[in-house]
Amino acid sequence: MKKKVCMLGAFAVGKTSLVQQYVHSIFSDKYHTTVGVKIEKTTVMAGDTDVDLILWDLHGEDEFQHVRLSYLKGSSGCIYVADGTRENTLATALNLQQIAQNTIGDVPFILVINKQDLINQWEIDKKTIDEIKKQGIPVIMTSAKTGDEVERAFTILTKKMMEK
Amino acid sequence: MSSKATDSHTLNSLKDLLLKPEQKQIQRIEKRLDDPMIRANEISNALPDAISLSMMGSDKLPRAIQPVIDGSLKISVQKNPKAYADAIFPALGPGIRKAISSTLMGMIQSLNQALNHSFSLNGLKWRYEALKTGKPFAEVILLNTLVFQVEQIFLIHKDTGIVLEHVVAKDAIIQDPDLVSGMLRAIQDFVKDSFSTDSDDDLETLRIGSNRTVWIEKGEHALIASVLRGTPPLDLRIQYQELLEEIHLKSSIALANFDGNPSPFAFYREPLKDGLKSKAKTDKIKISPLLLCVFIFIFALIFYWGFTKYQNHQIWQGYIARLESQKGLILLSTKKKNRHYYISGLRDPLAHNPDDLLKENEKRQIFITSHWTPFYSLDPKFVIQRARLILAPPSTITLSLSGNTLYADGIADQMWIEQFKRISVTLPGIDRYNDDKIQNTDRHRLVAELKALSDMRIYFKNNRSRLVKGQEDFLNQVLQKLLVIQTLQSRTSLSVQIIIFGHTDSSGTEKLNLKLSRNRAEKVFNYLLVNGINPAFLTLSGVGTQRPLANEKTLDDRRYNRAVSFKTFYINSIRGNL
């Protein structure tokens, strides 16, 4: 089984480093700036099936560069990434989620708030997170640096995609 | 009777009571069934779901309605063709454009190949093949010459970019197909977003370096991307397009509902593998005889050219060497321009003709333009030669040169000697002359003539100043001699004096004899004078008996003294040789 998964998020939230230890990549990071996307691949066990996640690591959204919506086409799932130490990245992630939903419709997604290792510097408080969770959005707090929860984030999304 | 009626009424009431709801239901159903409007309304609500359900199950419905659709399409097109033309134009236009451009590409490709192979042995073979099969010659060439290899073929799901199937040629080096396919898809989107305005314009061909190409065939739900090396025939592309069409036809549902599971497409592995075509380069390099002939001809031409060039160079060098070794020729410059050789220099008129230094066959081989400026060579050989030419010495004279002095040795007449003295010093290379060894012939002759004259006698009659008969001839001889002497004298530097002595015999008185002798001398003198002898040479003297010419032993001896004799003198007026 193969699934296309888009990774979206603001600039420098750690999308690339988030997946680095788990993925297989043959392309250099240059593609982010040139083509706006870099394709990576990781395999996740969902039940007793191996699922190949074809990760479309999209260029970080910022005020100068916007996500190419055509890259979202055909995605089975999305991972929105925010940086816990920058509150506005959460807004960007949620905004991107809306844009993606408008573009490709309802697909399973998760919200990953990265940089858990810097939790004492976080701007996003627990209350906000709980509110988001209440809306039915799965939120996973990870640390790309230590690798905490990263694998679980992929597994949760994979399960959601397989259930659909 | 009344109970019967009551019973019937009761039954009806009971019936009503029991069956009324059902009856109402039946009435409603009847109404629904009878009223076409209600039925149409219901069917219209159920139809979409029914069709969807039917599509999910089998292809029964499409099969059933196909004739209806065909028929209605036909009627509709007949009724309003323009609407259809308008509708299909956007779809047809790009297709036609694409077909034309790919045909043109193919034509250019075949033209190139045809030009390259028109004259080879294979070319002839292929012409025969084209004739036999009825295929265009260019196509036959293309089929036989293209060298290519299809390295990999991807069957890619269009929206997700996920690889549905992937085949690789045996020796191709590949990267992870999922990643490559994803990126390829992304790049396609990127290119389309960035450069294309038309929704049908897509990235169709990627060129990597000069030898590798990626062809992307686009279908509604899937793509076939083929990675090729070399120059593949465009037919192959059509094959891929056909395969893609077939895949869409057979698996349109699976493609439309693709959920990430590529296993249903494993079926296309074999057809895709069929697309992994290649054509290897023929190892044997065959050279057509015509080409070989051309090569040999060119080689021969080059060889001939080289050899001629070498030969010409040799001739040229030899000629230059010969010119340089020649006396009287001085080379100032030599140069070669194209096939022409140019020489300029100085040439003594007496030097060897430079043209003669080239052999006849050499003259035919190289073209030499020479410019010679005349000059006088001071080489002794030329100085002496020039002296000989200008002075024209008689054969009795030998000229020689020592340093800058010209020596003449031998016998020459005075005139030449004068000329020698005058001219020799004006000749280039000669400062002085030496005539010490020249013997002057005129002097010799003059001296000889004078001597002969002094031996001559003219005899007179006894006691008279008249010539003895027959002496007139002698007198004339004397005259002739003197004329010669006079001429020779004028040509030499000798100053000549001739004394005419008149003699008498011993008979008679001294006084008479002196007078008589003088008369006799005068007689000769006058004769010579009137006959053109310059009197300046001549002196006359009557010596009587004082200088007897013979001893008068007998009387008869006296007649030898009755005569005129000549005494000659000469002195050098200037330095000269005798």
C-alpha cells in the first residue's frame, strides 16, 4: 500500500528535520527552494500491512512563498506542522489546513507541534492545544531533535488513512 | 331479509374497520402506479443512485444503454452539427496539434537519417527493402539505424504521483521509483504552474544531456513515463500512448478509485516490459565500397598533394642552392605564395642564365617568377670575361688578371693596343693595365718595310737622270712600299725619316757627278711626291761617288752605282716596344 502524504507548515518549523531520521530521500534540500517540494519516503506498519508513505515535504509557507496547491492533489493525508516556540506557526498550520481542505476536500490529517525539547520556551499553551483537540483534530507533540513521538505521529496518521 | 341487509352492512362496516388502512394504501399505490407524473418524479430521484449502483456492480448498464446513446448521438449530430463541432473543438485542437508536431518531428528525424544513409551499401539494401515492403525509404532507414535503449518505464497514478507499476531494463541503474515518480509528478506540476497557460499543455519530454530523454504520456488518471537513452523511434511513443489508452480502458474504475494499493496494476507489468525495447549498435563497422573508394581517392589525393608539395620543395631548394653557387648571381629574396615561387636578385649579364639551371621537367612542375637586376660582378672570372668581350683581343693576345691589373700578352696591332690602353681601365674591376708583353705588329712591319726599302735600288742611264728601261716598275714598287710605310707610321709611335740618295759612277768630274746624283734623287723624290708621299718623311741628297753602292772592279760594275738608294731612320716619338 502506498499513500501520498503532504507535510505543510510555516517556514522553519522543522518539517524536514522531523522526518529526517525516519525517511529515505534521494533528493537534496535544494528542491525546496527550486521546485517547492521534496519527495521522501518512509514505511509505517499499520496493523499487519506495510504502508509506504510518499511524503511530499512542501516548502515552508511564509510571507514570500506560498504552497503550490497543485502539489496537494491526490493526497491521502496531511501533516500540519507548527513550532511550539512560535505561536503564529500554529495559526499558519490551521490556516493551511483550511486551504488544503478547500482544495482537496476532507482527508485524514494530524497536527504536529514540534520542538517539544524546548517546552519551557513554548508560546503555545496547553489550553489552546486542548481547544484544538476538542475540535477533533489529533494533536501530537514531537521533538525532531530527540525523535520523541515522531514515529507515533506517522503511525496515527497512517491508521486514520487506513480506516477511511 | 332485513337481517340479511343488516348482516351485509355489518360486514361492510367490519371490512371498513379491518381493511381501511390497507385500502387507502392500495389506493395510494394504484394512484402512484397510474399517475405517470408521480412515477417520473420517483424514478428521477432514484435514477442517479440506481446508475451509481449499477456501475459499481457490473458493466451491464453501459452495455444496455450504449445503443440508445449511439442512436441519440447520431440524431443529435445530424440535427445540430455545429454544436458538436464547438464542443469537441477544444478537445480535438490540441490533439491535432500534437499529432502534427509529432509527425513533423518524425519527418525531420527520418530526413536526417535518410541523408546520412543515402550512399552506403546499407542504403542500397534498405532501398530494396523499402521497395519490397512498400514502406517509405526514410522509415526503413530509421528502423535500421536508431540506436536506443528504454531504461525504465513508470506507470504513475496521475493525482498522487504514486508508482502503479515500474519496469527496468536489466543493466539500468535506478533510484527509488516512488521518489523519482513523485518528484517527476511534482516537476510536471511545477512546470505546468510556472509556464503553461493552457490546461492541456504538459511537460511531455525531458532532455537530459544529449543522450537521455524522458517521455511522459498523459492520460486522464495515469501517466506513462519512459526513460530512454539514445535516439528512439517516435513509433515507440505511439506504442506507449496506445498502452496508456488500453490501461485507461481496462482499469478506469480502479484508476479513478485508486486508494494507494498498486496491486491491481501488476497485471500491466508484462505489457510495460514489452515497451522496454532497445536496439544495439552493430559492432561490425561496415564501410561501403563507394565510401571506401571515396576514402582511397581522398587519401590518394592527399598523398599526391603531399608528394607534389615535397617534390616541389625539393626542386625549389635545389634550384636555390644552384643559384647560390653560381658566380655572378646574387639572391636578394625568395618567397613562396600559394603554388608560386618568387625570386629577386642581381645578375651579371655574363652569368649563367638562371632559367637554364632548371631542368625542363622541373620547369613544368613549379612556377617561378624571377626578377633579375643587372649588375657587374667583380669576380675575377667575370672581370676578365668582360674584358675579353669588350676588348675583343686578336687570337694572338692573351689577357690575364692579377689583382686589379689587366695584363695583355702577345701580338697585336697598334690600333688594338691603343684601345686596350684606353678602355681597359674603364672596365669594372680593373684599375690598371700592363701592356709590357704586347708585341706591336705594325712596328714590326714598319721596320721590316723600312729595311726592305733600304735594300731597294733604282738604276739610271749613264750620265743621265733618266731611268734605265724597265726601272719604272721598281720605282712604282718603291712608291708602294712608301705608301705602306706612310700608313704604318701613322699607326705607330715611330717617327720615320727616309733619305733618298742619288749616286753616280766614278766616271766624270766630281762636280758633274754631284749634280747628276742630285738630279737622280730629285727625280725619284718628285715621283713620290706627286704620288702622295708626305714630303716630311723624305730628305734627298746627291752624294755623287762618295757613297758607292758597289766596287767598280770592272766597267760593267759602274752601272750599279748609277742609282738611287734609300736610307731609313726611325725614332720612338713616345715610349713603345719594337
